Amino acid sequence: MAVKDIVLYPDPVLKTVCEPVARIDESVVALVQDLVDTMVDAGHSVGVAAPQIGDPRRVVVVDVSKSKLGRDNNHGLLEMINPVILESKGSKTIREGCMSVPEYTGNVDRAESIVVQYLDRQGKELAIEASGFEAVAIQHEIDHLDGLLFLDRVSNLKTDVFRRKNR
């Protein structure tokens, strides 16, 4: 469909709790494709959530397969409508970045493995277990649907947030 501009913090749409998709229609399928196109076009992105392109619906895409952190442990391209984390296990701290907060990264505590349930673009209900970097990316994108940024999850803004060096 189309590559969309990424909404940047502090735009209020990034703090909006998104609405569940009631019915998968052409507009939802187009949104999923716009998210995929936007993620791929960015080159370095492993996920994008609908509010990052200004759409307040509960839709995300994730693909860590081309990242060195996720290359060996992934489900490929995940197109998730109304995703819900059913289980989470473990905890690890990882440095995260976000296209909506391009100048900074931060240390965030995330579950090491999750079970997530969602609908695909055909409306089929799926559930997967994700671990490692893929689990982190899914949690990050689902946070966007709840109006949360990685900055909201850092323990200490003074010690756990870092300015990117190569911007």
C-alpha cells in the first residue's frame, strides 16, 4: 500500500490507548500492509505499531528475522491484530530504541518469553510462544497500543536513558 511517516514523541497519539479492531475489513488489511511497508522501508526497524503512523487501532507488525539479535529465533513476519499477552516468564534488561523516539535508547526490563494471542489479516485466531529478542519486540509494540513508550518503562531516566551517538 504505502510507506507512512512515523509519528514522533511527544505527539499525543503515542499516549493514546488504542481501540480494538471490531471487524477485519479492507481498511484493516490496508493498515497492516502500510505497517509492513513502513517497517521494511525503514531498513533497521523490527516492528511498528498503528499509533506510530497515526492510527489508533490495535494493530502491530513485528519481524526480527533480519536482525542479528533475532535471526536464529523468530516466527518471521508477524501481523498482529488485537494482540494480547496471555503468559510471560522470566525477566531481562535490554537496551531498546524506537522510531518514534529517534534520539534516545534506554534500558528496559522485559519478560524473556511470552505467549501472545492475536488475529492475522485473514481473521484467523493464532497464539505463539516467543522468546528472546522477538518477545522483547512484541512487548515493545504492544506497549504502543496501550499508550506506553519505552521511556515509560525505564527505571531511572538519569541512568537508563542514552542519547544515540550516530544520528
